[in-house]
Amino acid sequence: MRILVTGGAGFIGSHLVRRLVVEGGHEVVNLDALKYSGNPANVKDLDGRPGYVFVQGDIGDQPLVERLLRERRIDGIINCAAETHVDRSILDPGSFARTDVVGTGVLLEEARRAGLQRFLQVSTDEVYGSVETGMSTEEDRLAPRSPYSASKAGGDLLALSYWTTYRFPVVVTRGSNTYGPNQYPEKFIPLFVTNAIDDQPLPLYGDGRQCRDWLAVQDHCAAIEHVFLHGEPGQVYNVGGGNERENIAVAEQLLACLGKPKSLIRFVQDRPGHDRRYAVDCRKLRRLGWQPRVPFESGLKETVEWYRQHESWWRTIKSGEFRTYYEEMYAKRLKESRGVLR
């Protein structure tokens, strides 16, 4: 198939593009605006490869999207483009609405007008809100609690409305917390790994007992491809790794991988509206023929080792715009922090 992947220079998008081109044999047009977390280095190995084209541009640019779909004779779209970080959504909620809702709307309308065969909206388990007990199913009410998750919920509902209203073949995936190589170091695991390598404090929100289900990026991308090819139009599919861990336990585990002391952990003021727990029921996707394959322990070790071996990749990032963001988010919190209790 000829697939337009948006956000394909980002974390999940770059792994997905590589999977589709190298393993799947698909032709891929990678559309990415190259905002702060979009990194050409993530897909540099694909430059010049037959069947792969990179285009710098915004999904909200209607003339560009229309032209790409027509000139490249695109069969389907996988929309990975998004503003994704909860902390940044608290600082600048408007940019999240513009990309995650308005931009998604542009893609959907142009895809419908072009008569594409399939549209997959990559979403998040955070749209269900904090799940104190049990697991979220695809039929559960959406209850987002941050500007990020609210913008993703808006994009989901807009996408699904295109199936109800136009019978345009849309599918939605909602993935749990994803980890792996070349993830932008604002996120929990790469931030803590890179800080620990430099013996810098690990700013852990609240009491560190928030629970997340960790999903290896390889498994997430396999699920996205599987749903794109085999999912039923108009349906939502949860994607989880089955690796529920408290944040403090993950922090201690990665410190052990690096041989660093637990004293690097610093409890800092929690962020507003911090969801306590996410957990998704993935039986629907398993019935479709997918299951996760990467155990968390080995996946985390491989991820930690990648950051150890690719310091030039993340040091370049952390010396730029990231430094201003980090100071804004954590400088005051770290001054008021306290050490690990166990």
C-alpha cells in the first residue's frame, strides 16, 4: 500500500515508518512538521530508500495535504502527528487543540474527499482518565483530565464521527505508555535514564506511586500496523503491554540497570490533575490476532543501553530548547524536593 504516515520523524512514528517500509514492504510518505520533538536523525537511515519519501509540513496545511494525497496516490493514512506531553499541554493548551483536533480534522476531510481506503487515528489510553480499579474497555466513557488527553479525545471522536456520518473507514488505536529508543527526553523513562547517566536528580512527581502500563514501541507499532490492515472500520482497539508498574519501581529498576544509587530520586511537587492509574483491556485486539512480545525487564534494559550508546543523540537535544523547558518545569520543584524514602 501507499501510506501517508504523519509525525513519522517522532518517537512512535519513526519506528512505525521503518517497520512499514523495511518489514512490510509498503511505500511510505512521511509528513512531519519537525517541531521540537520531530527529529530527522530518527529516520536518517531511510533516506534514499526506494518507496520512502520525507516531506516537511504541517497536518493543518490543507493545500499540502490535498496535494500529497493526489500526487502520491495515497491509499491510507496513519495519523501519528500530535502534541503529546501532558506537562507541555498544561503550559500551552492551545497548540494541542490546533494539532490534535484541528489538524486531525484537516486530514480526515481530505482523506474522505480523496476516497482513501483506510484512516487510522493513533491515540492514547489517557482519554479514559484516571482508572482507580479495573481496566478500561473500548466502550467506556471518555473522561480526559488534561489538555493533552482532552485534545486526543477530541481527535478520536472527530475521527469516529466520519464513520458514523460518512461511512469513511476509520479505525482508532489507544496505546498505553510507550517506551524505547529515540524517545524525546522530556518523557519519564528517557528523562530519568539520561539524568541518571549524568548523576543528576530524577524528579519524581508526588509520592511516585502512579501506575502505568508500559508498552514497548516495537509492540505498539506492530499493533498499529495490524489494526490498519485488519481492523474493522468504525472500531476502537486498546493497545497495552500488560506491564503495570508504579513510577517509583520503574525509576529504581532503571537505576539498577545503570548501577546508580536510589539517592538520585527526588520527590517533587506533583503536577496539576495528575492521573493516578491507567490500565486498558486489550482482549479485543488480541482476538484480532495481536499480542505483545517484549517483556518489560528486557525491554527496559535494551532501552537503557540504547541511551548509553547514543549520548550524542540526546545530548544535542538536552543542550537546546529542552534546557529552557526543563528549568521551567523542574528548577523550583527540585529546590523544594526531598530524597527517596526507601
